Amino acid sequence: MHAQLADQPSDMRSEQLRDAVQREISILAPQERDGFLADLIEQFPTWSAGGSGPSVVAPRAKPAEPEPTDPRALADKLVEACRGLSEGERGAIIAKLAGAGLIQVQVKEVAAPPATKPTYVGEPVAAPAAAAAPVSASAAAAELRKAIGAMPEAPLDQGRVLEMATILAEFTLRLEPWACTYWKDIAPDAKSTVFQTLNKDLARYATGDEKITKMQLSNNVYNLRSLISLLMKGVVEAGKQFGRDHLQKFSVEEIKKAAGPGSLVTSEDVKCWRQYVKLMEGTDAAVIEKRLKQLLAKDVDAGLGQVLRK
């Protein structure tokens, strides 16, 4: 703006620049404004009077206007400053206001599934109940305390709870497409598949869409969690199985056994090398990768099938 207004009258240039600076400092915390202005002044050298060259002379900063103290005026400034912010940025501001007790976050009563113990991969999974009783906001808060390991009497900070929900939602929504795509790449013909649904379900549930129940959301999260845990477990098991298969075919003892003892014409070393070359025919990086994927897909597909049938 300073360069674009170079050919304009000084009054207009000063007014435009002043307005631009005021817009910037209006969104800064009061304790940050002096440092901001000091850094800004260093970027604007002025011509010294009567000199032939530029000299950096810090212009006198216009005294800052007194900050409004009326809460209603501050609220108006906050509304104006929030224009153009993303939903996530607005959510962070709402969380801070809620944490200070300035606003109340309404928690809609939803249906809760019956309490169940954690289920691990390989354990039988109990079928969900057909119906669930409604749960109040206080009961939901009690469930949250239990889930995160907080004491039953510990107070919950509403603002921090919303911030925690934002962090966990972002983690889940970034992890889900990776897990679903990875599984599809490993086993495109798998009988059991977990589809990407949470990228839409979370928003619909949080905004009150009654078609997305808590039970449905919990089941979809459980399916994703099962897929990820099975993939992690499957990588370890597939590596072990591949190692066993490899040694059964390429170990020194197996090659010597298949090659047989040496003779006057052909030494044992030559016969072992020829046996190794024979075994490696048709084996390359693509074949090894395919074999690893097959081993991984077999275990994961079987475990996932048990989960999705529940």
C-alpha cells in the first residue's frame, strides 16, 4: 500500500496507511501492539531534511486511541474482527469465551449405548443393544470423565473440552482416509472393508442431525479403530511369517540339503550357488512386496470380518 500510494497527496496517503495499521493492531493483544509498531516503523525510512540521501528516521507514532472499556463496545469490536475467520478459528474463540463463563455451550441430550468393557482384537464383540435410554448433559460429562481418567468430582472446563474435541476430531479425520486407502491398496479384493464415513458423520452428529445416532457414530469409530489396530498387528505377524517362509527356502542348511554334497567335478560351493540361483528365478522386489501384502491382508481380513459381523 505504501508503494501504491506514492503518487497520492500526503493527507490521503497518511489516512490510508493509518487505517491499515489500525486494522492490524485491532486484532492484536494490547501487550503486543507496542512491539508490532516498533517493528513496523523500522521498515519505513524517511528523507532527511535538506539531505541528499535517505536516512532512517523513525516517525513519531500517533498516540494510540484509548481502549474501550465498555463490554458492549468490546463485543462489537470482537464481532467485527471475527468477520472472515474460518470455522475452526471461530470455534477456538468460542471455546475461550466458554471457558471464561461468558457464554454457555448447549449440550443436546442424545441416546447413549449401554456401558461395555474395552474390546481388543481377537476378543468376541458383544452385539450393541437395540435401544438406549436418553442421557443428560451431566451423564455425558460423567462418561467423558471416565473415558479420560478424570476423577468423578473433577470439574470440566467447557472451553478446554471443546478444544480437546477439536484436536481429537482433526486427528481422527486425518487418520481415517489414510487407513481406508492403505487397506484398499493392500487388499483390493478383501471381503471386509471399512469405508470412510466419519468425515461427514462427525459434522452431522455435532450439528444435531437425528439420522446420525450416537450408537451409529460409536460403531463407525470402533470399526476404524479395529482396522488400524489390525493393520498394526498384521504388519508384525506378516513380517514374522515372511521370515519363517524365507528361512525354510533360503537358509544355508536348506540350500545345502537341496544341492547335495560336492563331487570331483563340481564343488559343494558351486552346487549351492546354482541351487540358490534356481530358487531365485522369478523373484524380484514386486514379488516380495506382493507376498508381504498377501500375508498382511489374510490376517487383517479375517479379524476385520469378525468385527464387522457384530
